[in-house]
Amino acid sequence: MLNVAKISAVIWVVAAFMWAGSSDFEEAIAEELHYCSEVLLWKTSSLENRRFGHPDYRGIYEEVCRGYENG
């Protein structure tokens, strides 16, 4: 009976780590999409010496953000 409890506990711990890991991944993707949209806004906006968004300070726009545009 004790072995069943141990196995059950291990399954719950593994499931919890998998759930937490997927949440972190989704948050990272959302942050990356936000970064890319702000860079695109920076590249395309110009209104009487005002700009919106921010420049590509990470230097990832061409490599990472272009993939989102095509997808």
C-alpha cells in the first residue's frame, strides 16, 4: 500500500512541474510577442517628431520577430 502512495505522490509532483513549465513557456512567448510588436510600432510610427514603441535594443527583430510576421 505504501508503494502506491509513493508512486501517486511522484505522479502528482511530475504533473505539477509540467503544468508550471508550460505556464512559464506561454509567458515567455507572450513577452516576446509584446517586444516584437513594440519594435514594429517603433519602425512604422512617426508623427511630428514623436515615435511610439521602442527600438530593437535586444537585436533580435530580424531573427525572431520576422517569424511571427510570417506565421
